Amino acid sequence: MKQFSFIFLFISLTILPSCKFFKERGLFNKKAQTLVLLKARQDSLRIADSLRNVQNQLLALENARLDSINKATDEKLALSRYNIIVGSFITHDYAVAYADQYRKEGYETKIIPLEGTKFELVAAESYEKFSQAVSRLNQFQDTVNIDAWLYIRE
């Protein structure tokens, strides 16, 4: 009788776990299903983290591109020797407000600190060539601001 129960137990343990019915019902395979679910969750988290990293890298690249464009524009404006000045202020806030007013009208304004003084000049336009600056200054005085003048940087 002991041999029969031992043989029955041995056959049950070897045949039943391989049966598709019991595997689908999860009677013997609950730990494996839990592991599969955990691995699927880890994979989805890994994919989400990878997407977030890619988005951060793209954002960093876009910011670097915008910074380089701004730097190139600033260098272009900084290198300009002839500037059409529309205002001169001692108070920085007034200079910024006046520059914003002209920027809203479509001009590429910049604020130039005047060396040796407390004054800041608000330039509405800048040019590399003297002839362009003088002709534009005449047009500017006729149409926009009659008090505009030309500042030559050394």
C-alpha cells in the first residue's frame, strides 16, 4: 500500500504540472505568472524612462540650438559699429522699458552701456557700414523718431 501511494504520488507530480489545463488555470504556475507580470511592468517602466531620457536630450539640444542662435545674434549686434540711438537713460529700468517699446514695433533693440558714465543708450538699429547707417538714420528721423542720432562705437 505504501508503494502504491508512493507511485501514485510520483506519477501525479510528474504528469499534472505538464498539463495545459492546470497551467492555464494557474494551479501550479502562480509564481511564474507573477514573475511575467513583474517583468512586463519593468519593461514598461524601462521604456517610459528611455522615452523620458530621449525627450530630455532633445530638449537640451533644442535649448543649445536656441542659445547658439541668440549668441550669434548678440555677437552680430555687438559687432555693429554704427548704431541709431533713440534714447539715453541713467536708470536701467527706463532703458529696458524704452527698448521693449521699440522691440514691440519690430526693431532689434539693444542697450549699450556708455563707458565712463552711468548712461545707457537704447539702439533701435545697428549697421556695419557708415553709408547704410546715415541713409537709414535720415529715413528713421523722418518716419519714426526725429530725435534719433548716430552713435559710432570704436
